[in-house]
Amino acid sequence: MKKRLPQGFAVLAFAAGLAGWSFGATDLRFGFSLSGGLSRIDGGDFNRAIRDRNAWVADSNDYENENLYAIDWKEMSWLPKIGGEINLRIGRYFGIGAGAEYIRRTNPGTIEHGTTTSSTFWYGVYYYKLNEEIYDATVTISQTLTVVPLTLSLYGFLPLGPGVEAYVKLGGGVYLGKLTSDWALASTTIANENYYWSSGTPFPPHYHVRIDGTEEESWEATSTAWGLHFGAGFCFNLSRGIALFGETFYRLVNFAEWKGSGGWDVEYDQSWGYTDSTEPVNLPESDSFSVSGSTSGKLWFYEMIANELETGVYGEYGLYENKPQEGYFIKNARPAEINLNGFTFKVGIRIFFGVGGGIR
């Protein structure tokens, strides 16, 4: 497919030039169009990773018989777009368009995880120790997909009546893609050893440990792909030089080679010690730990294996220098593929400047 698409694009350009030579002597109109709309996409591995993470959360909660996880992360199905095209109208029935679009959308998400465990140890009948372990974590994800298509299209028009035309289009182009990802984990771990008299009155001192941490990862990857599109629409001519149009077309384009770079930061602060409070505040001892790094490579997709859960296999992708090693927990590693396959709907305005005899 990678070799055939550029060849097909060249054939399309040759056909467009031949059409212009054949009909140029009779009737030409030059112009441009501006449009906006929405693209419905499949998404490939991008959306599969989101679907599988939602499935993993549901399966993990079922397995533990508790709502330990909560997720708010939806697939990116609709992408807004704006674009423009330089048009050449050849006679009543043919046209050529060379265009560019700008497609961009940010897809945020959050995953929350929390656990609390406790146990009580009695010292005779006089007092007891209450052990508590509390863990809370929130993962915040923000991914932005940006695509710039550069396309060439052939148009065939069919007059339907005064000022109204139907048309079909066929074309191809090169697509410039960029994907950025920001991932951040904020967590708090608390361990309390609180002492009480048998009546429930606090019996200090109490011992506490508190750990607050952040982990962040950011990367940016780019890819270039060839694509095809075909569709149809209607054109409403307000005058000889101005027309409104609406169309839908199906796009086929798959980004299969993503390369990029990024970095990561980890920082943890810990405090501990004895206090008179049953809460971990104003602890007397503390220290911190931090580390950071950078990486570059390709986007790799792989499947995580969790046989104890209902689904059992969950797809993920990430930026790695080398192909993820397959083994007991990972299988089917391959380059990540993100596609824009799907329908696009758009409306816009065309403005023409006539040359020659004009279209009646």
C-alpha cells in the first residue's frame, strides 16, 4: 500500500493536468474555497488503548469486588477541521482542487485509584493500637492529535437546475501527523499507628508516615502517510462567482510509523515520626527523592496479559527506544498504528473568478 498510494497520486495529478489541457481552451474559472466540518474516525490503536483501559478498570473492580478504580477517559471519535482549496473549474462538468486542512483535537482523561485498610491490636484490656494504611492516586492524561492533509481532488459536476449542482470527488494526498502526550500521576500514601485507651480516648504519642509523589511523562511523535478520499456533495450557486456547498467524503489514511522523543520526572517527599495528633501533620522527620530522564524512539503497541481478569488482554502503546520485549506479561508488540479512516462532513463557500467564455 505504501508504494501504490504515491503512484496513484501521480496518476491523479497527470489526469488533472490532461483535463485542464483538454478543456482549457473552452471555459475556465479559477477560485478558492473555505470550509469547516467534522471528521468521524476509527482511530486504530489510539482508541483501542482507551477502550481497553476502560475494560481493565471494570474488570479490576469486578475482580476485587470493590470500586477501587474510577475512570473518565473517552474515545476520540470526532475531530473538528478547517480547510481551504484552490479550485479550477473546467467547463460545466469538471473541476480540480488542491487543498490543505488543519485537524486538531485534545483528548483528556483521568483515572483514580484509592484503598484504605485498617487493623486493631489490643494490649490487654487497657488500650489498643489502630493501624491504618491509606492510598490515593490520580492519573491525568492529555493527548493532542494534529493532522495537516495536503490533497488533490478531481470533481465531476451534474447540473440539477437553476443554481444547483450535485458533484462527486475523488482524490488523494499526503498527511502530516503529530501526536503529543502528557501523563501525570499524583499519589499520597499514609500509614498511621494510633494508640487509644479502651474507652476510645487517644493515648499519644502516635506514629505516622506520609509519602507524597508525582510522576510525569511527556512525549511528542510525528508521522507522514499517504491517503485516499472519495465522496459527493451539493453546490448552491448564489451568483456566477459565489457558491455555497456541503459535502461528505470517506477518508482512508493510516499512520504506521511514529517517531519522537520525550522526557520523564519523578519526585517523592516523605515525612515521618511521633506526634500527639492522630493525623499525620507536623511530622518531625522528612526527606525527598527526585530523578528525571529523556528518551527517543518509536511508538510501539503491545498487549498486556492479565489472565486473572475477565478480558485477559489489554492493548497499550507508548514511546520506546526499542521494541517491548515479549514474555509472560506482554505479547504481540508491533509499531503503533493510528488511522483517520471514516466519514468527513463539511460545509463552506467557493469564490470563482472567470476566465474565457464563462459557464452558463
